Amino acid sequence: MAFQVSPGVQVREIDLTNVVPAVSTSIGATVVQAIWGPVEEIVTITSEKDLVDTFGTPTASTAAYFLNAASFLKYGNNLKVVRSVGTGALNATSGVSGAGTGLLIKNKDVYDNSYADGQGAVGIWAAKYPGLVGSSLKVSLCPASSVAFAAWTYKDQFTGVPGTSTYASTVGGTADEMHIIVIDEDGVITGVAGTILEKFAFVSQARDAKAFDGSTNYYKEVINSTSKYIWWMDHITGLPDAGNAASASTFTTMTTATTVSLAGGNNGGDLTVGNIDTGFQLFNDAETVDVNLLIGAPTLASADGVTQANNLIAIAENRKDLVCFISPPLASTVGNATPSATVIAFADQLTSSSYGFLDSSAVKVYDKYNDVYRWIPAAGHMAGLCANTDEVADAWFSPGGYNRGQLLGITRIAFNPKKAERDDLYKKRVNPIVSFPGEGTILFGDKTLQSKPSAFDRINVRRLFIVLEKAIATAAKYQLFELNDEFTRAMFRNMTEPFLREIKGRRGITDFKVVCDTTNNTGEVIDTNQFVADIYIKPARSINFITLNLIATRTGVDFAEIGG
């Protein structure tokens, strides 16, 4: 505080209420192949309906990805999804002469950086996202002409003829308004050909045009910010807003409506390991992307599965605040005569890491969108069990077993291991999925992919430490640039110890000790601008093995004499 040089009263507030905050533990993340939706952009999905609305219904080539993501949503309601596309993916376009050739616009950032000023030379409209879905779109525009409006097919959808904006300084009496309508021409999107998808009434060619509520009414901005289906592209001479008109004198006068069909959309080829990794790399930055449960995408070939799995483990090891869930390639267990040996061979090629979790079998689920049953990886279910465990217990409880390990929506599993096979799998860091008569399908293990025997070879311990590290680190950053003296060290202890006592009371740890004093903050540590806190944790352990000793004794034996 500044020194007072004359009498007076100075009031200060000193905030000593710092606490260790709660942190998220149930946010899933995955990569999908889909027929619609933004590409290489993280989208938050909260339900299966939300997944369909954003990325479209599954097809034969995308179902495994879609159903893998939907599996997680049976247990949790916060899933970060990235859509990746294969070679040849294109957005449908209207074409310069009405024949769309397609153009790849992955997401809004790509549009803003490359096409927002009409650089595409592909016609006046483009589908919002890559995919064949875009080729079902038709866009019709009616200018401020009573003659054009009277002849327009869609005039019944609007309340009157476009005219002159009320809230635009550059109009100068010029009729600048127009109506725009987007139609599902072929019925690919809605199932009914000719369905109207969107309407934009009385939008303006004037850049400074305002709606009654003060928001922009400039048709380019209205379309780009609110349409779910189209981008504004290169509106060249002969069409509205020629040269991005800034004044009434450059407005194009139209006398007839313009209707164009989009074409050239392409879903792209099957995803390669590189395509999938490109999507997952968007989750690699722990500072900007908050996720906890990384769900591996489906693979068929063993080599692809190993590469993808080790890529995910590398992301988890880099972040150190999430667990990645890996399933063996579908071919390892579906129709395989030696599934146990094949899965073990797959597991032997994976990087040892306490941040990885491997299950044992593909699962069969019902695809209600196509009325078929499909094999998919179990990774989405495994991550979902962890999200459910967070809901019904805490992150440091095991997601396996009869209490919390019940898989939902499973028809059957490709490989149901017997006891001897489960023994072999467990020794190789593989967590068996088992179907018991009358008990359902259950996750029967909680091992991480760590080879070294330690507390961290169990997922509940790994997730416990993720919670502790993330929460305490979040609180500790407010000690940066403070003075390393006893006051600051006492504040840190007083903030951390109540948090750890709460975790102990919730059965996460059995004991702890926080050391943050002159024993570990020596003069040398202080002089190098460091701050050190040693936090000792005794983690709670899950029960993996139960021994029941039933001891028969003679009738006359006194139990007090032989009891343990």
C-alpha cells in the first residue's frame, strides 16, 4: 500500500478466501466421420438428438463412429466432438453458371480466412459444410420488385414485397431489401422433397442496414451468422451487392428472382489414421481445451489400431489430465477364431502408460436409424462408465464391477472370455468385458496400460490424482508473483489441507500430508524465484481379489481360542 503523508482514513479489502475449486471429471471427447457438420472444429454435444442435429444420421460408412459417440451419451451429457473428413470431401456450391463444382470449406475459420470476401469463384452460395447433404439444397432470392415477387414461387412464405430499409444511411431511397429462402430440394435432409429449411425476410444489401432491434440486417452477415445450411460466396456483377456495395449507387437493380440448386457435395473417402489423428490433435492443448475422457475412434486393421492407440496415449501423456480409452480393432474379436491371442498381441504393442485404458471386445448395438445391428468398439461405453461413476460416486471409485460397471444398450459382445482367458488378458493390461447369465454385460477390470506395478496401474488411482493435480494446480496459479514468505506458504497450506480433508472424507484417500515451509523453500529456492509444496497422498485402492476362508472346526472348539 502507498504511505499516507497526511492524516486520513484509507479503506482496503484483502481477499483471503482462496479455495481449491471443483474441476470437471466427466467431459468426453472423440473424433467422428459424418455426413454433415463442421470439420476440424470442436463441437459440444449434450445428447444423441444433438449429435444427429449437428452431424446428421449415420450411414453404413459412418455408423461405427456415430454409435461410438452415442454410446458415451448413454451415461454422460458433455461430449466434445470433432468431425474429420477423408480425401475428396467437398461443400456443394451453386456454380458460376448454375453447375456446382464443389469447394472444401471445413469450418467458419476457413471461410473467414479464405472466402468471406468473395474469393471462391464458385457461384453465389455454398453449403455450410462438406458432404452430399449439401447437394440437396436449393436457394431462392427475390429482389425488391413487385413484379418479381408476384411471380415468385415462394411468395406465400412472406408477408409482403421487399422494399427500402428504414435503418440504413447508405440506401438513399434505393429499394435494397430482398427475401431469401433455403429449400431441401431432394428431401435428403428432412425426408420430404421441397421442405423449406430457412427463411430470411426483408434483409438488406446495405452494409450498415439495421434491424429494429439494432442488430445487423445486411444480408451477407445475416446468412453467415444464422443460417445452418449455406454460406454467402462470390456475389458477382448481375447479382445483389455487386463488389460488396457500400453505397446505394452501386446496388444492383434486380427485376427477377434468382433460384439456384447446389451441387458437387462429397462426403470424402474413409478416414485414414492421419485424418483421425488430425482431429484428435485439436484436444492436445490442456490450457485451452477441457476434456477428461478421450474416446478412441473405430479401426479395422491391427496396424491402424496400434498407431491410433499410441497417438492417443501420446496426447494423454502430454496433457497429463485425462485418460484415453482404447478398443482393439473390430477384426480382432468379430469373427476371429482366436480373439484372446489377437487382443493380447494388440495390447503388447501399446505404450505403457497409466493414462491409457484398454478393453477386450467389440460390442453389438442396434442402429435405429438404419434398422440394423452393428459391431462397434466399446471405448465409448468405457468412458461412459467413468462419467456415470462420477455421477453416482466419485472419480476415484472404480468404474468396473457389478455396482458401476454395467454396460447399457448392448445386444451381445464379440468375445466373452472365460476365467482362464480373463487371467491372461488381465496380466497383459486388458480389461475384460464379460456377459454373465442374468447379470448383463459388465466391465470386469480397472487396470490402466501401465506395465510397472504401482498404485497407478489402476484407473481409479490415476483419475484420483488427475482430480487432485488439476484442482490444486488451478488454485496454486494465484500464488504466482506473490512473495515467497511464511504468509504465502501458510495461505497455500490453509487452502490445500481442507480440500484434501474433504477428499479423505469422501473415501478418495486414506491420509495426506502437506509440506510447504522453510524445509523445502530454502534460501536457494526463494532466490531462484521458485515455490515448492510437497503433498503426500495415500490413495484408496479398489478391491480386485476377494478371499473367503471358511474354516470347519470341531463342535467343542471355543471360537475365542482360535479367532484371528
